[in-house]
Amino acid sequence: MSQHAIEDLVENTIHLVDRSALDGARKAEMIHGLLDLQARYDTSLTWFRLPDVLLRHGVLVRTPVEALTDTRLRAQALAADAPGWLGHEDDAAYLEWEGQARVLYRQANTGHALPLPTLFHALLMLADQADDIDLFTDWYALLVNGWLDDTFTAEDGIAPTLEGMLASDDLQAIRTLAARRGLKRRRGVPNDLALPRLTDSIEQGEVERSVGLRFFLEPKRKPAALLTARDKARAQQARVREWIPALVQQQLGSVLQAAGWSPVPTDTAFQWRWTRERNDSRQFLWATHEATLGVLMVQVGVQHAQLLAWQRRAATTQLHDLHFQDIAAGFLGQPILDSKDIGAFGGWVLDPADSDAQLRAALDRLAAALPALDTNYFDFIARQLSESLFARDVDTLLHLLEEGDDDGTIPPYVLFDSPDSLLLAFVFHHLQRGDEAAATVIVERLQARHAARGRLSPWHRDHLAPFLQQWDNGRRDLPMPPVLHALLVGHLRAQETG
């Protein structure tokens, strides 16, 4: 898709250059620079929007085909069936038909070009002198976005690092203009001309990108302050990558291992996993440091012995194989849930900006709170599966799972995240008790739900549908399909996308 807004911006600016008090040579330099800049983008040929201006400044050269001294090019032009580009990319010319005459237009070769920072500085100065706020903002935004998406690089004189940008007199002068005039995002403009926000296109840990964006978007901020912020961010990044992982393993890992938990290797960055065997079930605890949120997301899960037997498999160390999983904070007790230790999304507050002593103390408090999971989570699930869940009315459970209670909350005793997995558990409970008729009633409900489903997820297509088909074929010795929850959904989607 052609970037028409950039074409319009360049055209309007060429007219501004033409009207300015600059000398002829400088005007020609800037117009050449504008056309070369436009050519970096997906734009169309715009010479013929303003041919008189381009010809008057010697930027565009017009030559009748009969006057061409290059015999090969002349022959090519005379043989052409329609207007269009001729020649090589480094010396391309455009053939135009003007009545009966054939004319070749090409951009003059000056042998040198304005450095890109100098061009932007000159353009922004003109827009500032003309008091054209929109034009100033558009060019400033194009500069920032071009730096952000690497359209402009160090080869163009626009460095990727803070030191490099601070060393550029033109970029420093541009910041001074922006600081005096002020920056305000324009509404309704294309992305190329929209001033980015500080959070745009910046991944966690991209310190140079983040501070570089501040260089442009906070023009009143002193260079020393930017350098200090960059150094502080680097130090914090080192804490996130080195100090906090070591601290988690030291403070938390040692306590968990003493309580019978074993560490499990994981390829997920800034995540730690542990498992523990209890009554033929495998218990899981894992923690993920979300530095941008300032929390350690602590989660718990179970591969339960009863469901493992129904699935006819052994326990694994994979999170997508869990039967139940939840955020640990909800099972640590109300006083802790109401405390300042619980942060965003139920994570345990672990802010990289805190001191070493504060981080140690936070992990000590977490370690002291985790034993509550034995009673409040793991034993609770065991009791529900052995005593309570299957004594409850299945319709009530489905309603609670799909609609919640009067407050919209799903009670913990529902256990499952998926209505279909809940129904499957009832099917296998009835089969275990020898009540095939009751199991068949539940399967019929699964079949009705499945038939009403417009689009099948990978789990419904690859696991539930084959189960229902084999049931219809008379099979009753089937293994229970995997329990559906968010972690399994993510795993199946990742498999689909390769």
C-alpha cells in the first residue's frame, strides 16, 4: 500500500522550500534530499505533481528522446509501448509522452547529498519559521518513527545509541526546537506521521531503545538526566537478569527443596519450576518474574492420581499436562491476599527497583506463606475429588463455571476451567462406578454441545471429537482426553503454528 501521506508531506514541503528565502543551491539540495527521502518508503512517482518547481531548481532534467546521446537508451525509449521507467536503478529515467513527443525525465545527479540529520534539521527549522505546527509535528514524527523502525540507521548519521545521538549537533538542535515549540500528538494521521508513545515497540530489557525514545519524546530533559536514567536502567536490567534469579533460587529454592520440592529445568526465561510427589499425584509450583509489573507470579497446579488413572498415563513435568492450575495468592489466606505483598494480577511484589534487603525480605515472607498451599490448595483439591465434587449437581456446577455465582465469581470447588472437561470427569466417575447409563447421559450432553459448536478449537478437533466418535462406535475403555485449560490451549496453538 502506497504511503500517500508521505507523498503529500514531501510535496507540501517542497513548495515551502520553494517559497523560502534560502539561496538557490540550498533549495536544490533540500529538494533533492526530500525526493531521496521519499524514495525510502512505499511511494509513487510524484515528479509530475510539481514539475515546474523541480525543473526550475534543476532537480529534474527534461530531455526530448531525439536529443538523447545514449543510443541504447534512445532506442529503448522509441520502442516503448507506453510511458514508464527506463534504464538501470542507479540511473533510472521516466519516459513520458507529451502529445506526439516522447520526453525523458530524470533526477539530476548532484554527486553528493545532505546528511539526513542536517536535512531534518533544515526542514524542521523551515516549518518552525513558518509556524506550521502540523508540518513540524509530521516531520518530527517521521524522524522518530524512522529511528524506531530502523528506516534510518547509523549509516545515515542517526545513531542507535544515546551517546551517538547526543554527539550529533543536528539532532541536538532538533531537540532544542522541539523543546521550545512543544510536542503534541496529532489525531487521525497515519502511523508513519503519528508521534509514538514511550511504550511503543519497546520490549522489556531494550534499554537503549527506551532511552533513545526518551531522547526524542522528552526534548526538555537534559542529556545528563538521560544518561543517568540509562545507567539506572542498565543497573536494573542487570538485577533482573542476574541478581534476582540468583536470589529466587537461593531464598525460595532452598526452602522449597527442604519441604520436599524438586527443581525442574525450564527453557522459559525468568521462570522457576518445582514438583513434589504426594499420594501418587504430582504437585507443581512455578514462579515467573514479571519485571515490568514488579511481581513474581507464583502459580500452583496438580496432575492428580485419579485423573492420571482415567487418562492411563504417568505424570509428566509439563505444565500443559496439568489437571488443575491457579494463581497461588488466592490460597495463601485472606490476610496475605489483602496485604501489600500482593501486586498486579495476584503476583507477589518483587520490584527490581527495591533494595537488596527489601527483595530478600519479600522472598522470605513468600517462603513463609507457601506452606498454606498444602491445606488450602492441594488438600482441598484431593478432598473435592474424593468426597465432594461428584456429589454435587452437575447442572449447578456448569452454571457456576459458565456464569459464576451471584457475585460473578467461580467458586474454587468447581475445580475445572472447561465445561467439557468437567463433564468428561463425570463420565469417567460414572464408568468407574459401573454406571454406564449415567455416563451415557453425560456423553449425550457433550455431543449436543459439540454439535452446536460453530468452530472447533484444536482440543475439540483432536481430542474431544475422536473420543465422542469412538464412544458412538461402542468403545467404553477409552482414556480420558487431556484436561482443557489456558496452558493447554497455548501449547496446542504453539504446536499448530509450528
